Amino acid sequence: MENIRYFVEFDIETPFTKEMAMYIPSQRKRVSSFFYEGKILSYAISAERDKLWVVFVASTEEELIRLVESLPMIIFMTYRYRELMFVQMASVIPEMSLN
């Protein structure tokens, strides 16, 4: 199966509420799982907490939508996506200490 990269831009409801904050732990857990599985390459939230940008990896558009719709906070967001031609990112690898 081909791994297609998608850029997904989310609009988060404002103002940010206590109810929304209750979903943060489960959102973080799901996002961490997607990073581990190689389904997310990057994840960024605006300082105003009204935008979220994610680069997903999926084999089909249907898989992408399934991944996006499985995010716990999706009930507070709308989104749009684009297939990417390529993604270039700096890789952060911790230096090993021989001490």
C-alpha cells in the first residue's frame, strides 16, 4: 500500500472551554499513538488555540478521514485537507552520551 501524506488544517471552536479541556488527555493519548504508528508526522496548535495543523500518513483518503474522525476533540473542530506532493522536515534525534 502507498503511504500518502495529507496536510489537515483544523478550525477549533472558540472560546476554548472547560468542556474542551476535559478532552485534552484523551486527545494527547490518541495523537501519541498515531505518532508511534507513523500515522502523524507533525502536529502544531496556534498560540490562540483556534487552529491545529497536522501532517497525516494514510494509504487512502478513506483511512485519512477515519483517522481524523477518531480524534477525541473532533467534536469541537471542522477540518479541510490536501494531499501533499512531499514533506521535508528536520529530524530531531537525541545525541547519545557515552558517559
